[in-house]
Amino acid sequence: MKKLYQLMIVASLASLVLAACGAASTPAPADLLEAIQQRGYILVSTDPNYEPQSFLNTEGQRPDDTKCPSDALTTAEMQGFDVDVAKAIGDHLGVETCFATPSWDAITAGNWADKWDVSVGSMTITTARQQILDFSVPYYYTPAVIAVRADSGIADLAGLEGQALCVGTATTYEQWLNHDMEGLGLPESSIYAEAPNVTVVPLETDQECAQAIAAGREDFVGYVTSETVVDANIAADFPVVKLGSPVYSENLAAAFDKSSSLSTETLRAEVDELFNAMHGDGRLSELSNQWFDVDLTQTPT
């Protein structure tokens, strides 16, 4: 009995030693890319209510074998242009793509506290954002436009003077309407029109502006957003029309947190390599035509 007890003690000590050796065999990641590869998934922040760029797939079923955290969404539960671009990043890295859905102002504010790895959410590169975020090369370009209620009778920018327009909070659309050109941080060549003098009504996302008008809200006459969103709203029979030409152009890229506890340099290099390859072989053009019915991946001239 005594010998059996001693053998059990030896076996327990041996298992502890083996466990310690196993833990020691997985060193701490040198950077964010290595951490992603060790865990087997990349956590991407994006908007679940930004059709056709990113929105919930109501028919999608969460796979049983997913590595995604329980509070994250899988590629089966999301769809859209940005979702497909994010999935391409995961495929390129050999890991699963998962989605976090924080508010847009939390994403653009930086200091993510390592809650997600990268933003693939049609973020415009601006000088202000470059102080707190690093950006990949652009993966596509969109015009910003104004949509108004179809029954408003407004035919041009001058007709908006003194009216109220809705925007998503912490967006370039809000900065443009507030005449915050320094915060907007776009090259002059990308800005086509001066904002009218209006009352700005911010909601959490610009898509909510369109949905509010469709629901009958009347305290604003229209909204500013990407032309892709307005086109999708019109196709979905929202009671809105596009007002005139684009007011400015946006260079849209993946974003990385400068305050990340792990270096993002090698991850950004991989994303740049992927985007350049997808521009070169037409994969981004194909995705753009699939979701927008137009190729928005070419540099504006």
C-alpha cells in the first residue's frame, strides 16, 4: 500500500513536470500576428448594420467547431463586402475570421485595450485618425453623398440651408457637415463641395439615419453617407433620393491600434501584401462588383 502511494506521488509529480514543459513549449507571442496564429483566429471589428458593406446574415448558423469567442460573430453569421475582405485576411493568415461589433466611435477613438485585432469597416484614412491608428493600403474608394426624403422637394445643396441632416457619430460625414476640415483631414483634391449650413443630428450609425426616415421620423430631411449605402437604401425602396453629385471621396482601409500591447507591424505588412495582391489579380474588383454592382477599387482620378 505504501509503495502504491509512493508511485501515485511520483506519477503526479511527473504529470506536473510534463504540464510545465508543455506550457513552456508555447512561448509568449512576439507580436500580434504571432498571437493570432497561435490562437487560430483573427478578431475583426466591423458594423453589423452597414449594408451592403457589413450586416447580419439572419439565415446563417454558427458552426459547432468555430474557434471564435462566444461573444464574437462568425463568418456564417455576417455578410457583405467588408466581411468578405476580412475573411480574405483570415484565409491569407491561415486562421478563422471572427467579428466584434463595438460602436463606431469606440473604433475610431483608438485605445482598443486589445479587445479586437483590426478594423475592417470601411474606415476613411484621415490625418486626425492617423494620430491614433495605423492604416493599411486602401482596399477601395467610395464617394460620400447626401440623400434626402423623396417628398422633400429639395433639388440641390442650396436647398439644404437651414435644414437638419442626420449622420453617424464620429464619421467623416459628421466632420464635413460641421465644417471641421482639419478633423476631416482629406486632401483638397478629394473634396468636391462645401457643406451647407445645417443642423446636424447624429445617430450611432449613418444607416440608422436612413432607417429612421423609412420608419417615418421627420426631424431631419436627409443624411450623409457612402454612395454605396444610399444606392442600397434606394434599391430597398427607402423613400429617399440621391441629391446631386458626390461631395467628397474617401480612401478606405483596414485600421490598427497604435496602442496595441503587441506590435502590429508584421500584421499590417501581411494585410498590405494581401490587398496589393487582391488589387492586382482582380479579387477586390470582383467583390466590389458583387456587392456594389460597380468597381470601387480603382484609385479616383
